[in-house]
Amino acid sequence: MTQWGSQGAGNGQFQRPYGIATDSQDNVYVVEYDGARVDKFTSSGTFITKWGSSGSGAGQFIHARDIAIGASDNVYVADTGNDRIEKFSSSGNFIRQ
């Protein structure tokens, strides 16, 4: 069994993690409802990167609620606060909403 994280806003910490998904490389993505961001980890829990902030602009979230990985490991985030889906590359670059 593997586990990682703690409460907080730092790298590898969570503020109400809500959704989780894995890509073709077994990297783990966690979307945070209150933290307004996506955190990316290796399958063993090593922090890789994070992206997002609170708001309604491109790459921002109000209440990110779920996450999915699609073709080419693109990342889709469902944001109920902004009533939209946003698409990102696996490194967090905004693609479209």
C-alpha cells in the first residue's frame, strides 16, 4: 500500500482532494476542490508539478470537482463553480475550455 500527502497548500499537500486519475505512464493526478488546482505525482507519490488557481479565467477553477485523462494523456477538469470543462496537456499547459 502506498499513501502520501497531508493537509495544506504546499507541494504534495491537499485542500479537499476530490478527484483522481492516472495517465498512460501511471502518473497520478489529483484535483482539489478548495485548493483550485491539479497536483501531479509519480505512482509512488513523488510530487511532480501543480497548476491552476482560483478564478474564472483560462486555467483557473472555482470548484474543481473531477478529473479524467484522455487521448495523448490530455487532462480534463470538471469545474462546477464555472460550469465548464477545461483541457490541459499532461504538464499543465492550458489547451481549451
